Amino acid sequence: MKDAVLNAKQAQVDAVADKMSRAESIIVVDYLGLSVAQVTDLRRQLHDADVEMKVVKNSILQRAAKQAGYEGLNETFAGPTAVAFSYEDPIIAAKIIAKFAETVEVLEIKGGMIEGQVQTLDKINEYAHMPSHDELLATLASMLQSPVRKFAYAVKAIAEKKEADDSAA
């Protein structure tokens, strides 16, 4: 019986360590004080962005972090802890959670890992307020579009002037 319990716990540690190893980012939060509706809303927002949020026992998280090579996260595993794993976009989880925390003050980011590096809370907040990949692409597109548009207007004006000169002659 005792072996079965230990095997089950080790399986949990292995599963969480696997998630940590595959994740582009891990954001650790204190969710104490959130209502069920708020947790559901946050989970939905994260899920829509392909981010997985789990509530895991701190002892499991500590063992998994050690196994995955992220022992630097262990100080964040105290009290009520939820962990958001993002496997593709390294800053989307931080962005969503930081934005959610602006409206729900009891939600607190404790720390995390971004692109293989354990980050300070200040650095995570800095990442959270950076423009997203799509926002950067939209900005770049508008910056490139403006000179092209001006060039097109100039070419059109030259063509119209040439037509006017040709018809006047």
C-alpha cells in the first residue's frame, strides 16, 4: 500500500517535471482569495491562449523543479500555489495573468521561468507588459506601409502631372 502511494506521488512529480521541461514559460501564482468564478475565468483565458494552469502541491512542485533543473523556483512554492505552463509563446501566460491581476487584486504572481531562465518578479512583470508577437508585427506592418503609401501617392501624382502635361501639349 505504501509503495503504491509513493509510486503515485512519483508519477505526479514526473508528470509535472515533464511539463516544466517542455514549457517555454512557467508562471507561479498565489490564487488565495479568488472566487470559483474568477478561477474559472482565468483558466478559460489561459486555455484560449494554449496555456495550461494547474494547482499542484508545493512538495510535488519542489521535487519536479529539482528534477527539471529549476530549483530556483522552489522559494515561490509556498502557500496556495497554481502554476501556468506555456508551451509556445513564452510571455503570453505572464501577460494574461498580469492583466487579470490588475482587475483582481488578490491574484499575485510569485515568480517563474521564461525561456529556460528562472526570472525575478520584476523581470516577469517587464515581460508581461511587452507587446505581443502579433502586436509587434502589426506595428512593423504599419511602419512599412506608411513609406510605401507615400511613394505610391508620389508616383500617382507624377503620372497625373505627366498626363495633364501631355493633354495640354
